[in-house]
Amino acid sequence: MDIVHEQQIVADGVWKPPYFDRVKLLDMVTRILPSALFLLVVLAKLNEQYAFIITSQAPGNGPVSWKFLADVVSRSSTILFLGLVSILFLIRLEPIKKAKGILPRVMAIAGTFFVALLTFFPRANLSMTPTVIAGLLSLVGTGISVFVLAHLGRSFSIMAEARRLVTTGPYRILRHPLYIFEAVASFGVLLQFFSVYTVVIFLAFCFVQFQRMKNEEAVLEMAFPEYQAYKSKTARLIPGIY
């Protein structure tokens, strides 16, 4: 029986085992850490959901209302979306092209977490109609975002990276369907926490998302020669308008 001894290699003056691969290690870290972060958020949201249901169903609160059911469905859609993001971080394809520089990365991270800042402000004192509209926008936007994200699958990325060109399903009509429906859901959140400060945050969020779209399209054009033809046949966000 042959005995294979572990050999060592020298890289940049540092002794390292042959199985050391900086790229693979970085890829593993950038999968596990974000996935764990989103999983923690999911667990926190599940705890909030449980507390909300228990509190709402406490004796003396009256029968179940449509607003309560809409809130539960909307919160559940958000939990499903975040859970799907956590899973896709682990199973996504390796990128074949990435945006260069720090700015695209900053924009990607800011765009991902900007809307969460809205929830740190006091809730607006809305009448029934605006409350229902806000809830419906959040519900519809998040629900469709879950569908789009599931269709995007292993091509999902927060950073401006190219993995696989998806041109089917909602991407047959729009180049960025996830962004437009995230914006719809975010506008619903804005209405619930409406103030001058939250409007400024929402406008900043829209600006950052616009920059993210440009960064992603630039990377996809470099990675896929057929992207230019796809781009000429599709709208960025709204068919026939933009």
C-alpha cells in the first residue's frame, strides 16, 4: 500500500498545504455568512409573527379581522422571501464575472438593507383606507418578489455579478422584475411609517437601486454577448415606459 505524505507548497513566501485555495475559501465564506445572517432575520421575524398572532388573538380583542389576516399573510410572505434568500446564498452558482471597485459593492449592500431603516421610525397614524392600501402593496410586492426570486434561482446575487443569463418567465418581459416589485413592497412599508425622514430614505433607496441596475447590466454585457440583443427586446422596469 502506498503511503501519500502531505506536501506543502510555497505561495508568496508562506508555507501552505496543497488543499489551500483562497478563492474557494472566500466563496465559502461569502455563502455561509450572508446565509446565516438572513437565517437569523428569519428566526427573528418568526418570533415576531408568533407574538403578533398571540397578542391579536388574546381574549377581548374581538373576532378575526381582514386586516389581521392580511398582516399575517404579508408577514409570512416576507419570511418566505428572506428564507429563500438564505437558501439561495448556499446553492447559487459561482460567478463568471464581477463588477470592479468598491462602489458597486457599497451600492449593493446599501440597496439590500436601506428599506429596513424605515421600520426604526414611528408608525404613521393612518385611517383604514391608507392602511389597507399599504398592506396590499407590501403583500403583492413581496409575494411576487418571492415568485421572481424562485425563478431566478441559483443565478441570484446581491452583488453585481454574472452567473447565468436568465431570460425566461418574468425576465422575458423585464430585465429587473425583482427590483420593481421590491420597490412596490417598499412603498407599502413607506406608507406605514410615513414622514419626511422616511421619504428621504425611500428616495435614497430608489437612487441606490438605479445604480445597482446599471452596475449589473454592465457586468452582464461583459459576460454574455447575447445580452445586448436581450436588452433591446425588454424593458428595464415598466413595459412600454422604461
